Amino acid sequence: MTRAASHDEAREELGAAALDALPPAEQAAVLAHVAACAECRAELAAYGTVAACLAAAVAAVPVDPARRAQVRARLLARAAADARRGELRAAGPVADVPVVTPGPANRPAAAPAVPVASPTPAVSGESRAEARARRRWGTAAWLAAAASVAFVVAAAGLVRTSRERDTLRVALRATEERAAARADSLGAMSAALADKAQMLDAITGPSVRVVELTGAGVREPIARMFWDRASNRWTMVAHNLPMPPAGRTYQVWLVTPHAKISAGTFEPSPAGDATVRAEYALDSAALQAVAVTEEPDGGMPQPTGRMVILGAADRANR
Amino acid sequence: MDDLELVRRMSEGDERALGVLYDRWVTAVHSIVLRLVGDAAEAEDVVEDVFWQAWRQAGRYEPTRGGVSTWLLTIARSRALDRVRALRRHREETVPLSPTAEDVASGSPTPAGVAELSERAALVTAALQDLPREQREALELAYYGGLSQTEIAERTGQPLGTIKTRMRLAMQKLRGRLTMLGGAGA
């Protein structure tokens, strides 16, 4: 929220504010006060007119005639296309500015059609317009002042429009990225949740067999293999497993009388924990043991390395 | 047909009215834009922007806020300063020091036909010339150079407070002188 300048502070700076020459924060503070102070509104309006007069002091430099015609043709083509889209009428007048009965602007459109090529300025028309403007300033000075402030503020706004548009564009992009990231993380959470639910099913179902695996050592690795015979899902939860040496990994085996079937490779967490899951249909009588060996990275078709933990299936059979 | 009527027609989607307004004011708009932007090609671009904005916002023009010329020239300065600042950001260059009021006064006269403007130009030029040099400089750097008070202080090596005082006095004096233009005194 912009802090409004005090009346005295604002009054000192109204001339500079009309020139849009104050540092941005100061300009905003002055305009915030002006919005609430009729006296300063009138002052700023007066200075705004002074500022606009400075444009008139510039030496006239005509545009190159060919370029002038090009720009004119381009503008008219754009305007014609714009008018066809009907966007102009949709934009409408600004509602929050007081309307003083403008002479010709409210007249029914009985005036002759606008001549297309009329480079001669309507001097007398301009004078009439200026006379009307002066009259209105006299009879409705406060209204004019208020409106002029709106004009100055609007003009200052225009300066910022392109900057604000860029800022908004960046903000929109950031918002979209955040939304996308949220959708991603939501998807990941749902997936993780579904995964956990599936795992819970696989180790708590009525047809789950449990094989306890144990090793030898001071801090003994232990593991439990849950075999859900209904879904053929295998879930092994292990603890106290040391990190395998570089280039080596752990591999899980389902041992049957005829084969040692790989159930996948894994590495434990730094804390020594691991969860390994596999799906494999096996005759319920065939499982003799579950083993974990240390193998080269990527695993082997048959166990070749050191046995880390082993559990006999018959121990788990109830 | 006067400018008010042209703007009204523009607000109703009559692009021929924009053409007439363009023919009438393009030199004045181009002059202030070129003065601020300092580059002919950039200035042409900005001139098109100015009239396009006038077309798009014709429905919001309020006669009580000032004449059509004031409206157009205010748009022109805003668009030109936008361009100056954008170019400055890109090039990291400083804008050349603006010509002084003497340069303004010795420039070519405003085109015949834009009577109101040339009358105003003479008054404004005279009023500017009557300002003490350092006050005029502060005002011109702000209006024509698009510099903030802070930037003017840096450029001139003067304290910010001094620049603020100069600008305030300059605007007060100009306002006093220009009140006779009608509307400037509010």
C-alpha cells in the first residue's frame, strides 16, 4: 500500500508530479494524497496543463512526406480492422469521470461526412473548440480540475502500461508454473499414496506368507519377505543393511528346488533400510527360501556373490 | 469539422476521422516525439503509437480535461518517454542534453495552420526564456529529457533539494505566465 504524502509535502511537489519527474515512490505518495484532496487536485490539474504547454514550445519538424503517408495508411488500415471487430464501442467511456455537457460531442450526427483527404487544419473550428473549453473552465472550474487530474493520472498510467503489462506477463507465467508444479506434486502424492496402499495390501492380506531373513554379524541385517499369494506380490522390508561396496549391489532371490529366481536388485538407504517389491507367480509349495546376495551392479542371472541374508520358507509356513 | 467532432467520430469507429486528425496534428506530435526520442526512425514508430492510442481511447476523451491538442500532446510525451526509457535501458546510454530555450526559440516556426499551437509556442518559449538558467535547465531535463529529479541531481551535480526547489519555482513561474493561455491557471 502506498503511503499518502501529507498535504504540505504533496503541495511542494505538485509541479514536479505534473512533469512525472518525482522518484516513483514519491510520485505515488503525492498522487495518493491528491486523490483525497480537492485543493491539490485543482493544483495538479493546473500544473498538468502547464506541462502540456511545454510540448508546444518545440520547434516543428515535419515528417518525411512518404513516411507520413505510409504511417497514415497503416493507421487507417489498423483502425478499420479494429472498427470491424467492434472493440471500440465495447470499450466505452470511462464511467468514473464527471461528464460536462460537451458541445459538439453530444450533437446528433448530422454533420457532413469526414473528408478523407483534408490536410488543411480547421483553424476556425479549433478556435471555437478552445473558446468552448475556456468557457467550460470558467463555469465548471472544479469539475474541469477534477477531470484534468484524472487526465494527468491517466497519462501517467499510460507511461506505466507497457511496464505493467510485462510485469503481469511474468507474474502470469510464474503462476502457471506454480500451478503446474502443484499439479505435478499432487499427482506424485496420489501415486505415492496408491503405492503405499498397494504395499499395505500386499503385506496385510489374508493370504500373506512371511519369510524372515537373517544374517550373521554384530549389527545383524534382518528382513521380512511378505508374499501375497493371491496377487503374487512380493514385498521385502530390510533393516541394518550396510552399503554395498562401490560397483556392487544387493540382489534378492526366490529359491525353489529347481531355480534361484531374481526378484530384483536394490541398495539400502544410508540408515540401512530397504523395501523391495516384485511380482512373480510361484507355486505355493515351490518356495524353499528367500536370499539376498551381494552382486556386481545391475545384478546377475544367477547368484554369484556373498550371501548377505537368508530365510527358509518352511520357517514361515504356518 | 473541429477536433472534438473528429474524436467523437473516432470513438464511433470512423477511421476517416482518425485520418483527418492525423493530417492535422502529425507535425506537432512528431515534433515533440522527435525532440524527446532523438531518432527519426524511432520517432516515426512512436508517432504511430500515439495516434493508435488516440484511436483506441477516443471514447474516453473528456473535453473538460483540456483541448484535443493537449490530450494528443500528452499522449505523445508519454509514449515518447516510454521509448526513451526503454532505449536507455537497452543501451545504457544517457540521453543527450536537451537544447535550451534559446535553441527552441531559434528553431523553425511552427507550421502555418496550427494557429493555436504557434501562438502557444511563442508564449511558452518566451516564458521559458524568462526563467533563470538553472531553473529552465531543471524543467527541460524533466520534460524533454524525461529525467527524474534524482537523475537531474546526478547529472548536474547539485543536491536533490536544490533541484526540487528549482523545479518548483520554474513551474510556479511558468504557470503564472501561461495562465493567460486559458485553462493553464485553472
